[in-house]
Amino acid sequence: MEEILITGVGQIPAGEHWDSSLREMGAKAVRLALQNAGNPEPQALFVGNMLSMNISNQAHLATLIADRADLVGIEAATVEAGGASGGAAIRQAVLAVKSGLVDCAIALGVEKFTDKAGGELESALATNMDGDFEAMQGLTTTSQAAMLMQRYLMQYKAERSAFAGFALNAHKNGAGNPNAMFQKAIKADTYLKAEMVSEPLNMFDIAPFVDGAAAIVLTRSSLYKGSAQPVKVSASALSTDTLSLHDRVDVLEFRSVARCAQKAFDQAGLRPGQINLFEYDDQFGIFAALALEATGFCERGQAWKMALEDEIGVGGRLPCATFGGNKARGFAGGATGIYQAVEAVLQLRGDAKANQVPGATHAMIQGIGGPGSTCVSHILSKMES
């Protein structure tokens, strides 16, 4: 069976793009990725987006961007799966190319949060929750994460400072990422003194909302003629759980993540210990902890210890958020999963510069929609020479 390759990557800096529209941001990322891939002719474009209809009053996004990127006539569709939209777009591109019906596909993630602020933005974000039983009752994504973190601290008898390691690692790695919103490391005291947002979450437990766009180009191994070092997609999986937290037996068990990760490991023929870096979805620090545990990288209740002991640092046992993750790069909604893919490809190519994980061979990227309601996992591998 032919291998599915990522042959080109492109990204724009994550930040506040006041003067750029969704179409301009998306088209730029697409052009950069195609150029990096050697300018192939794609037949399909899958766009991961979370909130353009709510925030930017724009539907039909994939066709809009195909037009702007001079790709009129190709197949184009938008994929929505909450915060996992970018990862879901990658999966659709993988399936399309693997089927043989598409020779070359682009997976693009794009989001523009700065078109709304305050209550309007909170209302838009709430559309990713259970509208009848959560959002309508006033629950927000942040307060939901705060309740999960409070439960975690109580159940595992951890101190409030237990989650400092996730923020410290993210900002340390973000300092070496020219495309990150925040490029400055922080100290432990800075974390401990940070303003409380929704107890026990402080501002360093929450990723900032940013505008962003990133794209990757995929094709089959027999068709690749470019010069950039390709990266193999060894596994692609998606799984779901209940949308509402109150429908779960154990709210601290991200079952979708566990199922999705196991599918990915089985496809790739790998075990957790063979993964060299993990780009988790740290929209909230508690999500990073629960994802590490559900994916099988540590026992339940132990992820915070991994972070505090710097096991997730670039030189640690399992490097995580190697370019700053959502916390330092910024949470770009539907673009998150594509940024992760771009960053993993740079690691596997050996092009991560100051953030390079030595000898990286296998990388797992994981997108989460809601509190583990949707999970998309991909394992990317360095091509053997």
C-alpha cells in the first residue's frame, strides 16, 4: 500500500490580524504550503474552521478561500469539529488521498477571533457546547474547564501550583517560535501570582485567542516530485464522546482521547514509548493533563508531575508543545490542528532550530473539540533515507 505524505507546509504568524480577512489569511497559508511542496496541482481543499459563521458572518468558507488562492474549480469543503476542526480537516484530506480519488489535497486551518470580543465572543464559543443543557444555563468553556481542574485537584490531592509546569514549558518553547503570539519565557513566581480568571484557573492556565492560518499539502508517495523532505502520515484516527459532561460516568476520563490514541497506535504499529514528541491540545492546562493520561503517556493523576519535573520539555522524556502550544503560540480554533502538523513536520525534518527535539522520528499531534467530546490523533513519521 502506498504511503500518504505531507509534502509541504505553510503558516502565518499567530496573533491579531486586524487588517487581514479570513480569505486573505487562508489563501496566504495555502500558497506558502504549495510553494514548499514544489507547486503541485491540488484537486481538493479541506478547510478546518470553528466559528466563522458566528464570528465573521461567513459561511461557504472553503470555496471563498479556493477562489482567493487561485484554485477555482477544485473540490472544496469546510470541516467543523469544534477545536478539533483542523485535525478533522487533515483526516478528510488523508482519506481523500488514500482512496485514490484525489491525488493531491490541501488541509487548511483558519480562524479569526478578533472580529468579535467580550460577550459576543463568549456566545460564539458557547455554540460548541450542549446548547440546551450547558450554554443555555450560562456555562462557559472557561468555567467548564475550571470545574474539571477543581475536580482533578481534589481527586488527586494536588496543590493549586501543580499545573505551573504546563505554562512554564509552553512559554519557554514559545520563546523560540517566531510565529507564536507570546515569545517570552515566564518564571514560576509569575505563574503563581497571575490573576485568577475562573477559580482555580488563572490567566496562565488558559490559552489566548488568536487569529491564524496554517496549511499542509498531502499526496501519495508515488506521485511526489518535490525537493522538500516529506513526512509520512503513519496513522489517522478520530473518536467522539458525549458532548455534555453531565452525561459521563467519569468526567476526568477523556474516553474519546483514549480510544482515538489507541486506534492511532494500532495503525502505526507503535507504542506510547516510541513517540518522540507530543503536540497536545492545551487550550486549558487541564486538557493537557487529561490528554497525557488518556493517551497512555502516564498514569491517571500523574500528568502534572511530568510537567513539574520537566519531563515534557524539549530535552525531556516526552517533549510536548514544542513550539509553545496553544498557550504561547495562541489558540487559533480551527487552525490549531494544522499548526500542530506544521510544527511536527518541522521537527521531523530537523528544521525546528532552537526548539529541535534531538533525533525525532515519530510525532503525535492531537486535537480536542470541547472537553474531550471529539478527538483527532495523527502520528507523523520521518521518512527513512
